[in-house]
Amino acid sequence: MSPRAALQGGEGRGEVGAGDPGALALYVHWPFCKSKCPYCDFNSHVRDSVEHEIWARALVAEVGRVAAQAPGKILTSIFFGGGTPSLMAPATVEAVIGAAAKAWAFAPDIEITLEANPTSVEAGKLRDFALAGVNRASLGVQSLQEGDLRFLGRQHSAAEALAAVAVARKTFPRVSFDLIYARPGQTVEAWLAELGRALAFGPDHLSVYQLTIEEGTAFHAAVRRGDWSLPEEDIQAALYEATQDALTAAGLPAYEVSNHARPGNESRHNLTYWRYGDYAGIGPGAHGRLSAEDGTAIATAAFRKPETWLDHVGKAGDGTETAQALDAATRLDEAVMMGLRLSEGVPVARLERIGGAALPALIEPRRLDRLVTGGFLTLGNGTLTATARGRAVLNTLLGELLA
């Protein structure tokens, strides 16, 4: 069956949502980029050439291998991430989707996302990706300011980015794009003007990330040299608050710390992560979390270097570097850390199922009460939720809660 036929509902069965028992998400990592962005610490690599047919066979083989480990699941989403997946041959994308359609039943509303850079060349391939079975595009716009695009190492102009968004909106049922703020010298007024240009497109989903300096990146080296610095913390806080207010007023409230959507347009794939559902990862450096019927879970990680991963898939039939059993305490911590990122919070029943005990035995009551009294958490209607105040300082909050 072709990917398009499967998407029409011929293979879909079962009403399951992101993160539900019996549901599965599939992440496909394409590790190649034209150039390395100076802020990026993802597993991305620049290569002079890529043998697309070989990579397509390897990815399809990995779909089959993972399907044997997670049989009988309902696939709720596929996410092609990277790297730069829009550099993939559309035939490779179609082959992977087709293999997934043979391996699992597709949920009737399966979400199939592909990340794309908004250069004119890559935007020209969007229609081919849609024909291959992709029904949601995520565009790495990052900025609408020419100088900041150059600073961020992006290879597109603001005009190209806006043109790509327009093409994507005509091509896919659902479109998202990314923006980065808290850039050096950025003011609240300038950022709100930039957000206004983005909102003029009437987006249904925006991912808005605060610039961070990751160790090992070119930006990390530049900041250590004193070449430039991030805005002061009070300015960063003001930019964050302005972002929340502007996007909420525009009908795109934050459903997660950095993600905003009109109701019903949340990223189903990422909801699987945040709701601590099962997901499989294939491709260099991809991670997975697969649970078993006995309540145990396995965390998997693939070889990071593309050539190493490809060699292991070809010779051993498996690109996995590590597969680690997760104990209940680790799973509980992960479920709390992921769930509190969401405005919906995390169901207490989920935590008690994972931890195998009632909530007071899992999280020290006095610590929890202190954070609730301080206005950082709420606990009610069977849900533990970080307030807006708590999500603004989430790392500190988690450190206090899980100490």
C-alpha cells in the first residue's frame, strides 16, 4: 500500500491519541546539513555528497527492525528531523512512510511532519514531500531580520522565509515555523514588531525558542572569547513575558514552554514526548523509549556518526548503540520533567502507575506543598501542573521538586 493510500484511512484503525497506551510515534533523523549553524548542538554533519538510495534502504530496514520490537502498535505520528530533512530525496521520505504503513496500523489522523529550511531551493521541494505523504511542515525560519539571520548562520533571507511559509500553507494542511529570540541587542519593541510580521500569516503553530549557548558550538566559543553576550537576565525575562502575552492575545497560547498553537493544532508528535508515551527513533543519534507489557521500559540511542550508523545497519542489521533498561525512579523523573512542560500538566495517575506507589510516596509532600504554596505548582483534579510562574523558571522548579 502506498503512503497516500494509507493516509486516506485504509489502514488506520483504533482511536488512540498521542501518548496513549498502544500508541507509538516514530522519529526519523536525517543527519546532514549544508552548513553547521553556530548555535546548533544537534547531531548534524556536513558532507560533500550523500548516496540517497543507500540511505533510503538503511532507513527502511530500521523501520522493519523497530516494528519487530514494537508490534501491534497504532502509529500516531512520524517526524522527520535533523539535520535538514528537506535535503532528503522525496523518494526516501516516501519509502520510509510506506515501510511504516506496512509495519503498523496508522491512526486515522496520523501526523507526518518534515522539518525544512526555507531556502528557495528547498521550498521548491515541498510539493514533492506532500506527494510523498507528509501532511505537516515545520520551517526553520528563526528570524525575520536580515542581520540576525546572518548572525545565526542561516542561508535564507527574510523574503525567502516568508515566501516558503506562503508555499507551505498552500501545500500542507498544517504548518509550523520556528523563531529564536533573546538575540544580542534585541529589544522588546523590536521583537514584538518581528512577531507581528510572523502573526500576519495567521499561523496555527509557532515554536518560539530563547537563544541559549550550548557547549561545543561556535557561539559558545565566541561568548567565551567575549565577542558578544546575550541580553541581561531581566531583558530575557521581559522578552519571554512579551512573547507569552502577544501570542496568547493572537489566539496561540503556550501549550508547552516554547510552543504555541491554536487549540487542536498542537504538535501530536511532540505531545508523545511530553506525555511520556512510546516512541521509536531511527537514524544516526536518534533516541527512543519503548515500554513493555510488564511495565518496564527501554531507552535506546543510535550511533551518532552517520558512517558508523550506516555501517552497523548494513553489517549487523541494527543501528542501535545502546539499549538501557530504565528503573521506575528514572522513568518517574522523566515523566515529571516532560509533563510539567505542558500547560495541561501531568496526570497523577500516570506518575503513580510509573512509580508503583501513591504520590506522597513518590514526591516528598513538604517539598510539593512548598512549591504549591509559592505559586509554582498546582495540584488538583488529579493533575500536577506548573503555573505560568513555574514554567518561567522550570529548570529551577524541577531541581527543587525532584531533589
